[in-house]
Amino acid sequence: MREITYLEAVREAMSEQMRENPDVYIMGEDIGIYGGGFGVTRGMYEEFGGERVRNTPISEAAISGAAIGSAITGMRPIFELQFSDFITIALDNIVNQAGKIRYMYGGKAQIPLVMRTPGGSGTGAAAQHSQSLENFTAHIPGLKVIQPSTAYDAKGLLHSAIEDNNPVMFYEHKLCYKTTSDVPEGKYLIPIGVADIKREGTDISIVATGIMVHKALEAAEILAKEGINIEVVDPRTLVPLDKETIVKSVMKTGRAIVVTEAVKRSGFSAELASVIAESESFDFLDAPIVRLAGKEIPIPYQPELEKLAVPQVDDIVEAARNMMKKH
């Protein structure tokens, strides 16, 4: 199997869907000849033309509204927000239209659209271009929310998202774009709502999302040299959430650390922790659940301050060591 980047995997999934289904198209800012802000759509304009790789005005409200309207009529749009921070401008359409129309119309109208957007810190893009706002959409009934951490997951889940008849929010971490993994050629589907055990372990379950999966795996390698055996659980999709896999993992290890980049206050880390606390795995816990998440500050521009604002490998290692020492 060949190894490709996360960015290439996302592009492959979109291209394969567009070759297979003429109703699939992509729209967004600078996605045409320029190839997108991060180069994800590079080469797609040349293959599919301007009708199906559509440059839009700089208006997230207009992009989301047009995507929803075309989805209602039977098209399958993918709309790219250049930075996930800009979802705030499109939230009315996403929350009050995309998330509710199918329910309000008794299933007679469907919204088969995908919103793709890069999020997260680590690139020096500062406070308005580095946030992790996936919990905004995870809170809304009617929306599915996907946050893949690997190229393999990104391709398989994006295929599933495009073929789903519901609106799907697809969050891509900027630092994941250059990561690589083995990815099959051609189309394959990963079911939405199925978590993945990225590393088997017996001492502590680390439930991590997005780029934090990579940091958790790096921490696990360090801790393994100290005799601490870490299991890394990647939910992959926030909504629907595979609670069963998380609960089973914690029941096996008896300890849980939740790691997300988003701000800790009211973040998705609290949802993950509550899944554990409210399940049968609570009785198996040998230590309190620990949450590692972003500081309650805007993301700084200065590189060292930016790192301090979100969990790093050393933070995960320290939390795991402390958990094993105390219990």
C-alpha cells in the first residue's frame, strides 16, 4: 500500500467522488486555479473545470447559503471554509437551516452537504485563524461532525461524508496535512460514528482528538520506556460518538486522560469525560478522570506562547506519570 499525506488523501476522496457522481462539486474561496489556501484543491480546477470547482466571493454566509440551497435541490456540495474560525459568519445557515430543515420537513427535504475546514493552532496564524471550534457544531442536533487524525481516516471518512444525506462538518487540523499514512488507492468507506484504537495498552486510556492523537501516540512511546502502557483511543467522529469503544477501553485500563486542543471550558473534552463518568466504566476507575485542553485565552501569535496555549507531548507525559504515581 502506498503512503500519502493527509492533504493528498482529502483531495483524492473529493476527486474520486466527483468522477463517480456529477452531482458532487466543491465551492469556496480561492479553491480554483490557486488551489485553496492550503493547496488541498490543487489540480482539481484543471480536471473538473470552473463549474464544479467554483470560486466564491469572500462571504462565508453566501457560500454556506448557496451550498444548502443546492443540496436541497439534489446536488451534493462540498463547501470549503478557508479557516474554521470563519464558521462564525456561516453559523446561522449551518445551525438554523442545514441542521433543522430535514427534521422540520419530515424528511421530505435532505441536506447532503459537507463543510470542509482546517482548524487548530501550530502554524503561527494567530488568534483569528487558529481556533478549534468543532464543539460549536457538535452541540447542534441534525449535524454530523468528523475530525480525522490520519490520512487513512480522512479519505475513508470523507467518502462516507459526501455520500451521507445529512449535513456533515469535516474538521481538518492544519498540522495533520503533512502527516502521512498508508492509504489504499480508490474509494473506500469508513463508517461515521466508529472510533479507532490507535494503540493498544493496559495502564491508561488516552482519548484524544485531531492532532492530539499524534501527540498522545508520541507520549505513549516515551511512557513505554518507563513501563507505562498507554492505550490511545481516537473517536474520529464527534457526532455520532462511539461511546462503546471509549467505555470498553476505560474498563480495561481503569484510568482515563482526555486530550483535546479546544479551550477546556465547555469544550468537547467535557463531553468525553462525561461519557466515562456516566457509564459503567466509572466503577472501574482507579483514579479521577484528567482533562487536558486549551487554555482560556486567544491563541497567541508568538510561537512559544502558542505552544503553551494548547496541550503538548510533555503535558500528556506528565499527566500520565502523575496518574500512575498517585494510584
